[in-house]
Amino acid sequence: MEHTYQYAWIIPFLPLPVTISIGLGLLLVPTATKNLRRIWAFFSVLLLSIAMVFSADLAIQQINRSFIYQYSWSWTINNTFSLEFGYLIDPLTSIMLILITTVGIMVLIYSDNYMSHDQGYLRFFAYMSFFNTSMLGLVTSSNLIQIYIFWELVGMCSYLLIGFWFTRPTAANACQKAFVTNRVGDFGLLLGILGLYWITGSFEFRDLFEILKNLIHNNEVNSLFASLCASLLFVGAVAKSAQFPLHVWLPDAMEGPTPISALIHAATMVAAGIFLVARLLPLFTVIPYIMNFISLIGIITVLLGTTLALAQRDIKRSLAYSTMSQLGYIMLAPGIGSYRAALFHLITHAYSKALLFLGSGSIIHSMEPIVGYSPEKSQNMILMGGLRRYVPITKTTFFLGTLSLCGMPPLACFWSKDEILNDTWLYSPIFAIIAWSTAGLTAFYMFRVYLLTFDGHLQVHFQNFSSTKNSSFYSISIWGKEVPKPLNVNLFLSTMNTNEKISFFSKNTYQIDRNGKNRIRYFSTQFRNKYTSMYPHESDNTMLFPMLVLVLFTLFIGFIGIPFDQGVIDLDILSKWLTPSINLLHSNSGDSLDWYEFVTNAIYSVTISFLGIFLAYIFYGSVYSSFQNLDLINSFVRIDSKRIFSDRIINGIYNWSYNRGYIDVFYGKVLSNTIRGLAELIDFFDRRVIDGITNGVGVVSFFVGEGIKSVGGGRISSYIFLYAFSVSICLIIYYFFSF
């Protein structure tokens, strides 16, 4: 068994030959490389599959034997400094290896068809393979320096993939925004690493934890400085996992291809920050107040991500804010001491959200024939509705992913999210109320996405053909029929503004247009020819296969963490898997529950999720189309002719959500303008003061030289007279001042 572990270092490097081969092929024999481009996709999947098999074998050995293996070799050694590189295999590493390889394989298979018509097909697979190498290297790293190296490589790959379609100004701005925002976190991470090395003299995790624990226990280190170093480490995780306030890059990162969103921004790269917190949790637990800080950032991110997802019209950005919110749950869990629940939800959320992103890509593909190859239209949920009849498989998979994310039993996220919610009650009632409320809002906005996309009827007006089918309330609004005036449902209805100004941070804010006709854009397409028309269509089998596999994970992966001890049959595989880490952290999160206690706790979370789903159907469901009389509808929003929520409150909620909480506006108008103003002030000081002094000295020297030059006429008598005159003046001055 130890012999197997000795070759675990191969896992991160398995995808790398594809990147090298594509790069060399495009450089040396570009024509042949492009003609054989499908072969590179095959090898990408093959090599990552080998890494998955290897990772699965290591995970099985971890479950059966529950121990930690580390191997290191010296990179550089002198009298005062030693740097080692190596790899660490423990439960956390095993979980991340399985997660990265399985989701990565599904995304690569999906991408073969999704990117088949793209000119950058080979470049895409080269980037993806290099990203997989970087991410696998990060999770197997045995020290902080090695993590930082792969951390930066992951960030570089993210920059390249977000800006993959760099000819689009929005994509170019998005990758720059992601790069700059993550540089803030990476700089904090580097400072934290150097600070901890100054304290402990080691980069190795095991030595670092032991030394720091002893120093703090014996009061041999400044607790304030240690807390500062730990906080700087956490800043790196905040940026990478899109936690408040460094979350602003994630929604804009949706400008990249959809498979990138599924792999990097749902399942792997954004999980790197969670991985770092989990890896360093033994360090954080011994430093005062850091755990409270982690939990606070987590709960703020949960609330912010949930509210900002309520009114987004772009399907991928809605899922991006959902990812941000769920990562907030995962960050909250270790902050409150629930290590097991954090990793459990990391697993379940990754598969469910990857399924949803791949489903959104299938939806985008289905919309492109009728709206054109335009992200503003093909990703806009306003232009959808009634897609269920055209994309039944995508609809089913998307529905199951939505149910899972809403916490519906027995799907994957139900088991993990419910555990986090229950543990939150034990930590703080205030945090628990926020977490449970956002669970209901999660169900609301996720079913909003589902209903706006698949519910109702798709009514497309052609040049020589017009369809007049019944549709839902929202579909009627989309396709140009008037909304009944007595009904006021402005809440969360998205507007279209295709002329938005492109900027690094979103500077524009948008208000609800009270005139429904101005809010609705007429949408139409034309016949390709006299007899055929373009309708939405189901994706090819190459794209459907990964989605169906991820459905299986969504249905059954949650059963690995059922916290019940059934005597002979131990259902809680995850706790057994995490035994070394749980023992290390002295956590009780792996304790078994009885059925009665679990069901009692689950009733509340499922009830609030059902409430969110019910409200989504009230606002966006096809129930509206069945009402001939609007009195029943009005009863939902009026009591004795008085509105439950005034228009001002409704508009405020909408504007807050649609404008991203005005955080981008704040960064753009306050931080960016302040930095720009400071830069202009420094530039003025440099040009007018620093350069002015230098130039002034030069000018004075010039005139003085010219004056002295005119004095020197070459006559000895003039020189003697000037000398005598100067000496006389000096003597007179000395005489007067001497008294």
C-alpha cells in the first residue's frame, strides 16, 4: 500500500502532456495539429481518467485504513533556510482529487461538442489541461510555498479561460477584473505565509501547526501579530472563493465559455479557498477570534449572494450568485467548527452546481438558433420560457439539480445543507435565522430560474407565421401581450438594456420602468425558408451524457454522509473517511444521529424551502394563465385594498438585487476614483514639485554660469579688484557681527 502512495506525485502531472503537446504542435506543425484536434480532446479525457482511477484507489485506501501519508524531498538547504517540495495524501486531499477529476472529465467530454465550432478549440483544451494540472498540484501540496506556486498557476489559468473570447470587450474586462481582484487576495496570502514563516521558521503544515500551537500556549508570540498573519492567509481564501467583499469578479467571470463556469467557477477553483481554510483549520482554531471572523464572512456572503441572485436576468449570473451563496455556507461551516459538514457540502454542491451550469450551457445552445450567437440574448431568461417541450432531457436534469440545491430530500445537497443549518443553531441563533431564511430564498430564486426558463409556452413570431398559444403570466409579458393593470407584480421582473456601458466595475444603475410596455421588448425571428423555422433543440449526446452522469451523482452522492449508525451497516462513509482529520481537530461533527432527531431537524429546512418554491410559483408559475378572473391573484398582493409591500419597497428590493447591491458602483465610484485621484495628485507632485526642483536647479545654474562668464574678461586688474572688493565686504560683515 505504501508502494502505491509513493507514486501519487504522478497524479498532478498526468494532464500536463496534453498542454505541452498542443503548444509544441501549434508551434511546429500547426496544420497537422489542427487537423487532428479531436485526438487531443480524447487524450485530455483519457489522462484525466487515469488520474481519477489513481485518485479513487488512494481514496479507498484512505477509507479502509484512515492514515496520512507525506513524502518530501529537499529543494534547497543552507544553514538557516530549508525548502522542501513534496505531496501530502490525507482525507482532504483524497476528497479534492476525486472531485476535481470526476467533474473535470465530465466537463471535458461536454466541451468537445460545446466548443466544436470554436476556432480556439485546441487552445481551450490546452488551457483546461493546464488548469487541471495546477489544481491537482495545489491540493496535493505539502507546504505553503508549494500551495502558493500552484495557487498562482490556477489564477493564471482562470484569467486565460475567463478571457478566452478576448475579442469581446466584456470578456476582456471580466478577466482583468478577476485578475486584479484575486491579486488583492494573493498579496494577502503571500504576506501571511511570510509572517508565519517569521514566527515558526517552517513552511511545512505539520511543523507549522505544532510550533505555532506551542508558542501561543506558552505566550511566546504576539497574539495580535499571529492573528494578523492568519487573517492575511484567510484573505487569499476570500478572494479565490468569491467571499464578501472580494466576490465582485465571479458574476463577470461568466463571460467565459459555459464549461469553464461549470469546472472552475462552480466545482474546483472557487473551492480552492475552501480547501485552504480546511487545510489550515488546525492553525485557525488556536488563534483567537479568527474562527469568529471566518464564520462572519461566511454568513455575510450567504445573505449577500442570495439577495443578489433574486433579480438577475442572465441565467449564468444567477447561478454564479447561487455559487457565491453556497460557498458562503461552506465557509460558515468550518468557522463554527463543523469541519465534516463543510466538506460534505463542498462535495454535494460541486456536483449539483456543475450539473446546473452544464444544463445552462445546453439551454444557451438551444436558444442560439432563434436569437443569434449573442450572449446578451441567448443567456437572457427574459427571452426564454416554455423550453420544456423542446429540451426535455435538459429540463429534467436541470430540475433535479434545482431540487438538490433547494435542499429537497433525498437529493445530495439536502443532507449536507441540513447538517450546516443544524450546526448553526448550536453556534448562534442570529446566524441560524439568517442561514435558514436564505435557504428559503435559495429555493425561491432557483425555481425562479427554472420557471422563467422552462415554464409556460415559447411564443415566437415569424414573418409569415404567428403562434397564439396560451402561456404563463411571465411568458405573456415577454411576448408582447399586455399585463392586466390591476395586478402589480413588479417584484424581480428583469429588464432588458442591451446598451449597457462596458466598464471595469459596473457604474450604471437601473430603475424599474413603471410602464410595462417600455419594460417588454418584442422578440421575433424569421423563417430560414418558406417551409422550415428554427426552434429550440435538444443538445447532442456528447453534451447530454455528462449531464446524465452528474444527475447520478446528484441523486446518490449525498448517501455517503448520512449520519446514522445502523449497527452492522455503517452508512456514514464520510465520517470514516475523515477520521484522521476529525481526530486532529477534536471535532464532534462526525457523531451519529438517530432518525427521530434527524427528521425533526429536517422538517424545518424542508418547510422553508417549500415556502420559497411556493412563492416562486406565485410570482412566476403558469398558474396565472389559468385564471380568467384576477381577483384571486390580487388577493396574494392586496389586503383590504392595501398593498402588502409598497411600490417603493418592491422597487428597492429589485434595484438592490439587479444592481448587485451597488457594491460594484461603490468600488467604481469610490475606490477607483479615489485611487485615480490619488494617482493624479502624485503625478502632479512628481511633475511640478520633484521635477520642478530639479529643473529649477538646472535653470539657476545656467543663469549663474552665464553671469559668471560675463565677469571673466581675462584682465588681471579686474580679477584683483573683484577679489579685493569681495574680501572687503566679508571683513565688514565679520566686523559688524563680531560685536
